[in-house]
Amino acid sequence: MEYGVEYTISEVAEITGYAPHVLRYYEKEFDIDVPRTESNHRYYTNKEIELIQYIKLLQEKGFSNKQIKLIISSPELVVSNSNETSLEVINNDSVKELDASSIAIEISKSLEEMFFSRLNDIINKSNQDSIDIINDLKEEITELRKEINSKERDVLICENAKLKMKIKEKTYEIMELKEKIRRLEDNQIGFFKRLFRATNIK
């Protein structure tokens, strides 16, 4: 795909893998502002095509259309602890504070509370029961670490995806402004040429 090229709905269907009637449905479903010609025919630019491809990626990850609408509208979202395909809204301050050290502290607190709680149970039971409890505790700690790592990865994926979308939007805006400036310059040059010719004729 090239910047500045206009694509028909049939061409976009081939690029994205969505049938034309699906593209028309998604235009309403996700409030996609698809531009139209003077004769009211749809045409697509890189901006609309990449948004549709982003929607497709989120669908493949298991997100519902309702969740995808929330992500596109850019509230700060993270994957819920109870369900990998559900979302929770968090404020901007929480996102800023989400770094490696804070995650490590939270992991340590969770493991410490669980460890001492289970250790108290171990002391009050027989040796055989203690061995079973220790093994169970090890498995629970391992599963907890896997779950935390998975959630951290999902948070980073969501944040990176949103940042990439914002960067692309700004790039399109800059390129559109450059194109407008170039057209204005061309119009001014044309105006001066016509004015110069008119002066010479007189």
C-alpha cells in the first residue's frame, strides 16, 4: 500500500480478507469514517485499511466487537485477571506507574502472604501432610508466576498497539499538511505565472 492512493471497496476486501458487505457493516459498527467521492462512492486510504487490519488482529486475539470499540476509542485498558479476553479500565496514573519494579514488588507481596499463610498450616500438620502441602504450594507459586507474566505481556501488547496507532495517525496528519502546503505553493506559483504573462502582454 502507498500513501495517497485511493482504494475501492473491492480492493480493500482483497487486502483485508473481509467481504464488501462486512466492510460496510464494520463501517457502522466501529464508526469508521470512510471518505466518499463527489458521486458518493466509498474510497479507502491507508488510514482506514490499517484500522480495519487492527480490528481483525484484535478479533483474532479473541476480543469482542464491544471490547474492540473501547480499545479504538482509546481509554486505558488492560486484560482482566479473571478472563484473558475481558478488559478493565484503569486511569492514566496507574499506567505510568506500571514498571518492572512495581510489578516485582506486587509479586513479592503476593508470594509472601501466600507463603506464610500456608507455612502456618504446615507447622500444624503431620510430616506427610506437610510434604503434600509444600508440593501444592510450589505448584501454586509456579502457576501464579505464569499468570502474572502473561498479564504483564498482555498489558504491554495493548499499550504498544495503541501507541503505534497514535504514531500512525500523527504521521498521516503531517503528510496531509505537507500535501496541502505543496498544493498552496503550486497555486501561488501558477498565480504569479499568470500575472507575469498578463503584464507582458500589456
